[in-house]
Amino acid sequence: TTLEHRKQTLSAALALEELLVTAQKQDFLTLGIYESAKLLIADPDSVVLCVLAADNEDDVALQIHFTLLQAFCCDNDITILRASGVRRLQQLLRGDESNRNLEEHGDLHCILVTNPQADHCRLQEVGTFCQESRRMDQWIPELTLQER
């Protein structure tokens, strides 16, 4: 089952990448902890997925933000997962200008997908992965995005 789980995890990571890119093209992506929090409070029903992204877990303030976001998402039945590989996220969502405009675009520590129609099969695959992970007692599912 470990090999099977590894294959599912890899597949879910690719599905997540495709979902985020598609959602961004369709303008159904909210980036940044502050922007995400504002949207979650204003219209939680519009949010179908919350991705918390961090490579190092040493930032205490970030951990507090994550804990609050997790609790809010769980209370509102919003699918949530953690992702490591922030550089890969930058590649996907910012193309080559990874360091320029970073401030202007907000951070990538929290990403919300807000449209249920945003590439439906990918959303379903990520959702299924999260359900399976929770069944295996992983409260917040985790995916690692690989740089290419």
C-alpha cells in the first residue's frame, strides 16, 4: 500500500498543480494570507479549496495563521491541504518573474480556489486525496510539489 499511496500522492500533486494553473487563468485564485482571510470571512461558500504552502515550519507567526485558517476551513467544510515546494508554486503561478513583483502579488503561503467549476476532475482528484489522507488519520493532508 505504500507504493500505491506514493503513486496517489504524486498524482494528487500533479492534479493540484494543474488545478491551480487553470484556476489562475480563469481568475478563480486568491493569493496571500491577508487576501484569503478577507475572502473566507466575506464569502466562505465560494471557496472550494485552501492550500497552505510553506517549506520551513520555523516561522511562528505563519504557524499561528495556518492554525487559524485550518480551524476556519474545518468549521466551514472547506477542503484544506498543506503543500511544500513554494518555489514550484512560484514557477507555476508567476512564470519567470519569480522574484520581481513578489510584494505586488501578495505571498503564496495561502492560496484559495474559489470556483467549483475550476477544472472539475482535478478538483475532485485533490478532494479525494484529502479524504483518503484523513481516513489515514492525517488531519491536514500534505503534498510536496517538485521543482522542474
